[in-house]
Amino acid sequence: MPEHPPVVALTHLSKSFGAVRALHDVDLTVRRGEVHGLLGENGSGKSTLIKILSGFHTPDTGSGLAVNGRPVSFPLHPGKFRSLGMSFVHQDLGLVPSLSVVENLLVGDLASRRRWRLSWPRERRRAAETFASFGLGLDPRAQVADLRPSDRALLAIVRAVQEIRAHTADDGSDYGLLVLDEPTVFLPARDRDQLFVLIRRIAATRASILFVSHDLDEIRGITDRVTVLRDGVVRGTVETARASGEVLVEMIIGRRLQALPIERKRTATGAAVSITGLNGRYARGVSLTVHRGEVVGLTGLLGSGFEEIPYYVFGARRAFAGRLAIDGRTYDLRAMSPSRALEAGVALLPADRHHDGSVGSLSLGDNVTVPALRKYRSRIGLNRRRMRSDARRLLAQFDVRPPDPRSTYQSLSGGNQQKALLAKWLQTKPSLLLLHEPTQGVDIRARQQIFRLTRKAAAGDTAVVCVSTDYDQLAAVCDRVVVFGRGRVGRELTGAEVTKERIAEQCYRVAENPSGRHLDAGGDA
Amino acid sequence: MSVGEFVERFALVGAWIAVIAVFSVLKPDTFATSSNFAAILGSQAVLVVLTCALLIPLTAGDYDLSITGVLTLSQMMIGILNTRNGISVYVCIVAALLTGALVGLINGAFVVIFGIDSFIVTLGTGTFLGGVVLWISNSETFAGISSQLTGPVVVERFLGVPLAFYYGLALVIVLWYFLEYTSLGRQLLFVGRSRRVARLSGLRVGRLRWGALVASGVIAAAAGVLYAGITGAADPVSGAGFLLPAFAAAFLGATSIVPGRFNPWGSFIAVYFLVTGITGLALFGIQSWLQDMFYGGALVLAVTFSQIARRREEHVSGVREN
Ligand SMILES: Nc1ncnc2c1ncn2[C@@H]1O[C@H](COP(=O)(O)OP(=O)(O)OP(=O)(O)O)[C@@H](O)[C@H]1O
Ligand SMILES: [Mg+2]
């Protein structure tokens, strides 16, 4: 192997953002044809490293890069990565939501080639053919904003794969590098498997892959070697096959991770929050009862409607019919709006945190204190000082790093953004907390923290609904899991049935036979 | 294309036709005359060209408030150099266009190198240029610009309409082609929608924004040349009045033809829709202050409509990031 130069060799790579040292003296080598995993906690510097390769960030002086054995000097000018044979799926996908699918697909081409006669009908036809060759049915004319998160992720993946293929097809002996920064967080299990097949196929065609994920199962399944970052420093590079799960975890967090036993009340006793007769474009007569103090999971296969339920209840999506009974009051879901929902004591943590959850350019402190603004009203405007100190405490409590209320939300790493949002909603002590994929993109330790915080919220007399396709997570935090099929409640799992395997099995079962049973999920099935 | 989409795209065209029809019925012998139409079409060429100038930086996500400063300076350069110094009109035109490019370069330098908001920078340079014009002209009007310029601009006609109109039309076509069918045009759009994504995609964001500002400088200077040709004179103040109409046309245009995007055809129609309305009302003896009210009102309404269309495009606010 070593007779060939590595595809990418980074040496002494450092990057600071003001006082924050995101990367320090990092060495990383990606060999020919390998799938190389990049691991590390939230904020450990993975995305920063990737953005340096893409020319977005300029590293500190002294950093070195060689591609296919040839030294390349920093700063990389925009688009340089393309001529070096790299293509990227960035953590936030790098799509422009207000433009069409075909425009987003073509941006690399538009950036790298001077074209004076674009024919949009032809480009749309080609795009449709491309999608078809990947088994996708994306409409090239659609706005990216209208796509489901999973389709957006697939679009970004297809775009990067196309680019790497174009590179490996027309070049002599140079290898390309496909970089995937947490590509799987938005993907349902089936697409994930497909992606892995695709990755393997690409790795067999004069290309290497740099793959970021917090999911150790994925990492073990797909990578040949992994490099672990902690606080911006490389803690080691190992062959995946030789490293056990515990070893990896220890490298990532710097100590052993004790599995936290999660105590749960299997029998719910608190007052009930109930949703009755919910009908909408993606829901057919859904009724659900959630007791305060319990965590109920909603799941199913993609498109079965479960993931829309929180948005109906929160008033973010229009329901055709349905009522919400909460704290002795009843609301008509047809007339629900986010502000009314908040008043009613409902909080929602949306999955699409880039678009729905926050204001990227505002400070972190402002973002987390928004729902509680009323608290800080004094006779003369807002009590900023108290707001700031509260925010600081809150951020520390939720282990958001760095816990500085003045930094902008945008500058946080992906996982820390998620933790900040959770902090934002939990502080309001809602009666009903709706979580949609709450651990999307967070690292293993934070995942456990979020589990614990979720249970704690329930113990603090909140009714929690956790909407997710992560069966592991559902099994870990939920008292009950409701499985959806074709917009209906299909099956409810309770007690000892709440296991990863049972949930997965039921998802497929219910999808095949959704009308089998039609029960009030609130009752003891 | 759905019915709703069709209505949205061509509503402005329909409104324009309706305005023409109403005034033609009410004032058949003053409004519905070929000379009146020719006057309407010819008189607005300056605004069409100036709006085209504005569209380029707007597409790239930047404002250019210095366009009328450039227009006035360009017009005044021609006025002074041609009528007072007797320099050939062609040399004057070249000098004016180069000056426009220079202003664009300076705007771009502040915006790209120093990272200052384009709104502030161009507000400053535009005001600065206004001062320069008053200074070099001594607040005087220079009349009697050579027929070498006025001839091919207003005197000569094609199908009864002054050639100025066709220059504006040609620019609209060229700009539309550029924005719609070239990679460079689409690059500008990406930059305007998300600088971050544009950079991650390997676009040269700084250069593109800079180039857009230079282009708007040159085209605004061309609008000044046209203005000098149409009026046959150069005055130091009237050019400033074009700023609001240009913005109104740009934003109103963005509600039409390609809703949610700044586009030359939409702006072209917007310009003529607005002026047709004003001309028609003027025939009823309504005062000139009406013009200001019309443009001002249209600007607010246009921005409201385009915001609604845009929101449908973007779904959530705050998508345009840095
Ligand atoms: N533009 C920026 N300005 C300031 N600090 C930044 C900026 N971008 C990243 N950082 C900081 O650099 C550190 C590394 O962030 P990075 O995004 O690389 O983490 P990550 O490993 O990708 O984490 P995650 O798994 O959560 O995505 C974090 O502390 C983050 O706050
Ligand atoms: Mg990251």
C-alpha cells in the first residue's frame, strides 16, 4: 500500500477562531481506496477540518496538505477542491432552499465551467435521468425548500457522487476523495443501507471516502480505518476491524462511558394530554393520550405520517380536524398556531433545526431565551444582564460548548446547536413537549445526556412525545411506542415490548397491514 | 404550469393591458394615439436601462444606491465635455462609461475587501457623486449636446418610436439571456441567495459581487448617456429622481414573469406599467406630484407582493445567510 502516495495527507493542521482552538496540529492521511471514518464529539473539529479542505476556512500558518502526493499550498482558492478531485456533502448539506432541485444539482458545474448556452429543459431531463439511475424520483423543478429532509440529504449526496464520478472517470491515475459529513442523520434505514452500498462501489473506483458519523454501528460497518478527534487534537488512527466499540468510545470521550440506567415509570399516572380525531393531509383519525410523566414514542416507516403529528399539534401545519385537550382546556387543532400552542404549554423541537429552529445570525443567548422573553421584561425594556446570566447557566446545564451566550448560534458545531435548542424549549417547562429526532447529529455522550434530560423533563411532570426513526433511541427513552402506518395509529408497544427489535419489526408489519387494528393509543392495549 | 402560477406570472402584464384599455376608452383621442404610445415608449428608456443596472447587484444580493449618482455624473460629463470643451461625443461616452466602471470598482472594493454593507457604501458614494456633479457643473445646466448623440437616440425612429426604446429593449434581452442561460448569471443568483452555500460550492463570491457592482456602474453610466441624448442637455439634479422608480420597477418586476426572482422582463413590464398609469392620469390634468405618489405606493405594494411570492419560494424567512 505505502508505495502509492495517500489521496490526502494533512500535516500540522491547526485552526483557531479567535480564542477557540478548533484544530490543533492535526495529521490525517487517507489512503487510496479506503473508507476513512472521522470521529469525535460535538465541537471536536470534524466539520472545521472538512471546511478547510473545501477552501471555506483558511487554516493557521504551518498547516500542510498533499493530494495524491503533490503538495498543495493554503489558502485554497474557491473551487480548488474540485480540481483536486474532492467533492463534499456538508453537514448542513450546502443547498439553497429557495432555488430549484436542478439548479442545486448543477451548482458545481456552473461554478467550474463557463457555459454560455444553458438549456434548462435539457438539464432537467438529465437531472431526472441521474435521479432515476439512483432509484430516486426527485422532481428537478421542485424547490429544495419543499423537499423532505431525507430527499434534501439524498440530493446533496447525489450531487457529490456525480462530481466524484465525473472526476474519476476522466483522469489518469489520480484518486478522488468523497467527503461525507454526517450524511446519514436525515436518512431512514433503507436509504442508509443504499448509501453504504454506494460508498462501497465508489471506493472501488479510484476514489477514497472520508466519512463522519456519531453512529458507531455505522462506522464499524462501513469504514476501514478511523481517526478520532478530541478537542481539536488527533487521539489516534486505528484500523476499524481491530478496535472494539469500547476502545473507540474511550478514544472519543477520553474515558469510559457508563451506560446510564434510565429509570422509567412503566405505568403512567399523571394527568393526561390527549389528541383526538386528528385528521390532516398525512393523518387519518389519529387519537393519542399521553400522560404527564411519561415519554411516548411515535414511529413508523417514512411517509407513514407519524413525523407530521407534532407539527399538527403545534400548529405549524394545518389540520383538517382534531382537538387537543391539555391542562383542562380544549383547543381546536384547525385553528392552532405556534403562538397559541406555546400559550397552551406545548413546545416543539423540530428536526429541521437549520430552517425551523433558530436564527443563525443572532447570539446564542438571544436564541435560547426567546421563548422566555416575558420573564425578562422590566419597567425599562429587557433585563439583559439577567438574561445573559440565565442563558449562561442554561447552556452549562445542557453542556453546550462553548457555553458563551454571546457567540452566534451559527458558529456552534451541529450537535451543540441541537443541545442549545433543547435547552431553549425545556426551560419553559412545557406541559407537552414534542421532540422530533432530538438526537440527530449529537455525539454519543450528548445523546445520553439528551435521553436523561428527556426523562427528567417527564419526571418534572411534562408529557413528552418523541418522534423518531431511531429505534435504539425509542427503546432507550420511551415508556410506550406507537407505530404508524398510512397516517393511522397501527400498533402500540408497551412494557417489555419496547425494544429495538420489536419496534423495527412492527414498523414493517404495520406498513404492510396498516388497517389491521385501529385502537385508541391511550387505552391499555 | 398551473393556473395559479400562470396568473401570478402574467398578472402584471394583464394589469398593464387593462390600464391601457381603460385609458384608451376614456381618452380615445389623446391617450390612444400612436404619438402618445411612441412618447411613452421612448421616454422611459433611461429608466429601463437604469433598472437593468440595478438588477445585477440585486441578484447577487447587494444594493446599489449609487446608480443615480453615476447616471447624473455620466450625463454631466457628456454635457460639459461636449458643449463646453467641444470634445467628440464618442470620446465623452467612453469616458463616461469608464467613470461608471471606476465607481463600481470603488464600491466593490469597500464591499468586498472591507466587508462593509453595500447599502451603506453605495448610499455614501451616490451622495458623494451628487456633490461632485454640483461642483463640476457649478449647479448649471448644459444644453446643446451634439446631434451626433441626440440623433441616434431620440431623433431617429423605427416604427415611429425613438431608437432609445430599442436600446433599452436590447439591453433587457441581453441581460435576460445572461441571467437565465449562462453559468455566470446563475452564479450571481447563488451568491445572492446564500453566500455561504456559494462559497462552499466553490464560487468566487467576492469577485462575483465586485463584478456585479462594476457592471451596474457601467450600465448606470450608459443610462446617463441615454439621458443626455434624450434631453439634449445635462442638468445636475433631475437624475436623482430615477432612484425610487428604478427600485420600484426592480421589485415590482420580481413579482412577475419569474416570480420571486429579480428579472429583466418583469422589470421592463413594470416600468411601462407604471409610466402608462402616470401618463394616463396626467391626461386628466392630474398634477405631477401624482407621479411621486404613484411610484412610492407602487414600491411598497411591489415589495409586499414580491415578499409574498418570495415567501412561497423560501418558506421561511432568514434563509438568505451570509
Ligand atoms: N465560524 C466559526 N466561528 C467561531 N467558532 C467556530 C466557527 N466554526 C466552528 N467553530 C467552533 O469550532 C469548534 C469545532 O466545530 P466543528 O463544527 O468543527 O465541530 P464538529 O466536530 O463538526 O461537531 P459536530 O459533531 O457537532 O458537528 C467548535 O467549538 C465550534 O464552536
Ligand atoms: Mg460537524
